[in-house]
Amino acid sequence: MHRFLVSVVLAAVALLASCSRQPPRLQGELERAAPWPADFVARFGALPLQHEGRVMPFATLAATTLYAVHGRRDVQFVAPAAAVDGEIPTLRTVKLSPTEWLLDVWCFPGQAERYPLFRIENVGVLEVLGFQHDGQTQGFEYLPYGQLAAQGQKLQDAAQAAERKPQPRRSAVDDHVIRLFRQLLIYHRLHQQLAALQGEMQVDGEALRALFDGATKLRLEGLLQKADAFRAYVKQAGEQFEDEKHGNLSQLLLFLSEAASSAAGPALLPPLLPRAQADTWHTVPEAIDRAMRGGADVPHAAMIGRLQDGLLAKDMKERVGSLDAYRAAVAAAAAARGEGETVALESYYYGANWHFHAMMTFVAGFLLAVAACALPRNRLLWGLAMGFGALAVGMLVADVWLRCLITGHPPITRLYDTFLFIGGVGALTLLIAEWLLRRRVALVLALFCGALFIFFARLFEVADGQDTMKPLQAVLLSNFWLGVHVPTMNIGYAAGVAAALVAMAWIAVRALRIDHPDAPLAKSLYRMAYGVTCFSLATSVVGTILGGVWANDSWGRFWGWDPKENGALLICLAQIALLHARMSGMVRDAGFALWTVVTGAIVVFSWFHTNLLGVGLHAYGFSSELLTGVWVSYTVLGVFFTVGAVDVLLRPKPAPFERAPSGGALAAGR
């Protein structure tokens, strides 16, 4: 037993070590010599803006965008360090947070477009784009935006050709090309969002210069402030706007036309009206268009001016001061509209990162629980592991509660939320089982379950690359049903997963000859699996019925044989059949454990697989990463089922001499 536990720990350490990699090299030199001040990064990360229909902090936009285009939570690369006294510059590793990265995209676009950002996982994609490679498949290749954008047309053609193929016929290269093209579009939109603010406009001609108080160089703020006079001048020039006496009026008009019709990106200018009268923020192109049509807003022009001052400043102190002034103006306008509280709370939420701390607490508790199993007579280790588990569940509850306050909805609104909710409920269920029976195995499983599902949530967030708090579809805007049906159903999922974990532990205890099937440890695991299955059945039945009532209220029918509905029904039928078989004596300990593992696979099907089928009212979009995770889950459950079934068929019950002394070492602990 001790050797088995040591092997598990060593395997985990080896896996973590294998994940380390050398950061890629930056092409060229750094333009920004000084780092962004840490206090400014924290302040600017709380800048309110509107994206995809909701007001969020700048840091949230940066993080979700970076997840989508880079697949990581930071940007790392190797760059030359500043030379000292004529010495040859050395190399240093640069690590940028999402906020620092997006600030560079805004303020240093030439540098940001050379960051090794777009991850290529398949050499076939490099061949599609015409890039040279050494044929190696280990590791990843990172391409900068500038290099990838040069092959944009080739990438677009390849992506369109891949999208015309039916999903089953697409290769891994096809899927990667489609995803890469979408990532390029996301970044391009941000890269071009503030293009109109990246320089000054030349003003030629006496009449034009007189209009702008003799200025030979003009920033966008100055033009917007003179929008009424400029519009009158253009109207007076009429069709003669290209005449030499009007200077470069035609170039200014072309610039404004392109700026007003450019990719909008996030909305950076809050409306000047109360929230009840205007809910949608304005983008910079929209502000330009409004000004040219006679709807110039002086406060918006001032905000744009402070933002442009920050983008064009040569000194870091001046740049930070101007961007801070822009942030303060926007924050004050958002606060006047009643939108500041949720933005501040969201900034705190992502800064506190409670679910990450919960995951690390679960991991620490898991190590203590493993040690408690290795030293079964040490009650202190058991108590510490239970305390860590309770603390981690509390952190997870705080994380979910903050999300509810920010979104204004119950805890589960999308697939991402289910990982946190089910991980917390599953861990709590197993902790309660451990408290009642105290066999230490449920404690290990509880802490493992909590850490695993939070880890899955973080992987899903990066793979999905979307805002995890974006507005809901209209059909789901019912806090009553979201708070009644969805949590009840997911509690059933969590209990079903917990029962499957306990059953897998029973199979491992028997197959590895850790304990005899009739010994106290194995019997305790059997009773745990039975009790948790009963709990899962009760909540699944209630949740399924409530779902039918909601469907009747929303869609006019109680049941429509939707894949999600069928999955919920399958869980109920499988667990009813299992409990009936146990009560009638058709299955005993081994049969119950194997059947519970199968029920775990049905839970995975209902929880995730039905969302990926592309049919029904619960199809939330296909994801190759999520489908891979589903099949990995099926494989793991299938391996445990096969091992358990073969062990039972070949050796129905281990001989008495194979029992561990005193009913197993783990049984001795309390």
C-alpha cells in the first residue's frame, strides 16, 4: 500500500515536470524599456468597458482574449536585456499578465505584434501556411501576429475550405486551421481598435489651419471638438473638397470615413444618459460617426483625448498619467450610471482568485489525506485533512457566491459553472460520508474530486476562450428556474460522480488486494456508494421533473425527447434499476460497484456529451477539446469497469489468506 501511494505521488511530480517548457524567443528588440508600474496595472485593470453586452473590467477582457488567442493565462518569451556600459546584452525571460499584454497591444502595437502568441500544435498547419519547419512534433510552435497576418489570405482560404467539410470528415489540421483563423480575427479586432488614435493628422491649407486655430498637426480630440465647424466647412466646400485651396481636406475625410467604419471592438465610452435610458456603451468609431453627423459629445471627446495622449506619450510617467486620467473619467461616468459596483466586485473576484486557492488547498489536503492513509493511527493528519477540505469547500462557495452577485443570476448559468458547482458538491458529499464512516478513503476522494474539477474548470475556461459571465440567452432569463431546476439537477450529477469515484475505489481495493471484499474497509466503501447513489437518485428525479415543468412553461411541452432530457431520464432509470437489483439480491457488492461505474458514464453523457451532439434545444456548440475530455472520461471509467469485471470473473472472492492483517491497514484508522 505504501509503495502504491509513493508511486502515485512520483507519477504526479513527473507529470508536472514534463509540462515545463522553454519560453519562445521574441523577434527583434523591445520598444518598451520600462515595465508597467504594478499599481497602475492594478488600477487600469479595473477600468470599466462594455463587451459582448455586459460591462466588465479591462482585466477581464484582457484575460478572456488572451485565453482565446494564446491558450494561456500569461505571455512569456525570451528577450534581450538592456545593455550596460557597452556590454553585450544578455537574454531575460519576460512574463506579462493579461492586463500588461493588452496595454502593450494598445500602446505598443508594433512590439505586441511580434510577441510569440499563436500556438501551433500540428506541423501540418505550418505546411498549410507555407512556413518552414524541422518536422518535429514535440512541443509547440508560437507565431507572432505580424508573421501570421502576412499569411492571412492563405489562412482564410484554408479555414473556409475546412468549414465546408462535414464535422466527421474534418482532420485535426482542419480543426486547428479553423480555430487559428478565428483567433487571428479576435486579435486583429483588438489590434485595429484604436488605430485612429495611434498618430496625429497632418493639416494643410490656410483655411483648414485657421479652422483648427492654426494647428499643423491635429489629434482626434481636436477634430471632434471642432466637429460642428468642420462639418459646416465640408458642406461649404461641396464637390470641390479636392481643390488645392482646401488643403488635404480629402485625406481628412478619407481618414474619418475609415475610422468610423473600422472594426469596433469593445465599447470604451459610457453613455451620458441614465442607465434606464441608454444601456449600450459607445465605441470610438461610433463616437467619430456621431460627431460627423452632428451628435458630438464633449465629454466623450475629452475621454478620447486622454486616451490618445496615453497612447502617444513618449515618457512612461506621462503615459501612465494620461491613461489614469482616462480611466478616472470613464469610472466616474460608469459610477454615475450605477455600473461601478459590479465592475469593482468583478475586479476583486479575479484578483482574489478564490477557486484557484481552493484548488491548491484541496491539493494540500489531498497530500495530508494520503499521509493519513499511510499512517492510519495518526488522528492529527486526518483532522488536518478534513480541515483543509472544509476550508477549500468554503473558498469555493465564496467564489461561486461572488459570481452570483456579479451576474445577478443563480450559481449555474453555463457549462463552466458546472465544474465549480459539481466539484464543490461532490467534495462536500464525500466529506460528509467520511465524517460518518471515517475510513479515510472518502477523504482522499473528496479532496481529489474538488481539486480535479476546479482544474477542469480552468482548462475549460482557457480552451473555450470566452467570457464566463457573458449575458444569457433570452430563454434562460428566469432566475427562479435557474435557481431551482439547474442546481437540483447538478447536485444529482455531483452525487452520481461521487458514487462512481467510491465504486472505483472499491474496485481498486479489491483488484490491488489492498483489502478483502468482506473486510470493514470494503464494506464501508460499498455502503458509501449505496448512500450517495440514493442521494443522487432523489435529486435527479426531482431535477428532471422540475426541468419538465420549466420546459412546459418555456416551450409549451413537458417532454420532447431532447438528448439532454433523455440523459437525465437514463440516470434515473439506471439508478432505479441498480437499487432494485440490490434490494432483490440480483447484485451484491461487486455487481453494485460495477453498475455504479456504468452509471458514472451515463452521468458524463447527460452532463456533457448531450451538449456536443448538435441536436436538440440543449446543444451549446461543438468543442473538440470538450469532446476529447468526454471520451477520456469514458475510457477511464471503462478501464475500471473492465478491471473490476475481469477480477470478479477470474477470482470471485480472494482467498482468506490474501486478507490484510486485521481487516486492512486503512480499516484501523478512525
